[in-house]
Amino acid sequence: MDQDLKESIMGALENVIDPELGIDIVNLGLVYDVDMNEEGALTVTMTLTSLGCPLGPVIVDQVKTAVSDLPEVKDVDVNIVWNPPWSKDKMSRYAKMALGIR
């Protein structure tokens, strides 16, 4: 997958807002990897801010919707992983500032 396509996918994922924190999943550092095969099947490897996050299915649906507008993406699989565990260190500077974290 070329860098332009990866940037398009990450850009689309920036439209997915974590309902609890009000910041997109990319700036929160929840998206660990995106990978696509030749058939256009995209795998988004990501985590959630907490293990018992009741909004997991909602976020997964939003991820699928966000990337489905890209012509290259034919199918989407969202792989939720808990390792490595998410921490505030994974957040972008923007997300930390928005949440008042130093």
C-alpha cells in the first residue's frame, strides 16, 4: 500500500470521533496499523481507550463508514487488539492539549 493511500485512509479515520473524549481516534493514538491487500480488503488494527468500552461496536461501525467512501477500499475488517495497551503517551500533541494533559 503506497503512502498516499495510507494518508487518505488515516485522513478518513480522523473523522471517527471517540464519543467519550470527543477527539478523533487517529489523534488519540488508537489506530495502530492499516493494511490493504490487492483485492482492496482493508484491515484496520486499533484499540479502544478502555477494555470495557461500551462504545466499541459504535466506533467499529464509524470506522467502516469513514473508509467506505474511498474508492480503493472494497471491504473493511476492524481488528480490535489490547496489546500493546493504549496509554495517554500514544496521543498526539494536539489531543493532549485539547484534553489538558501535559
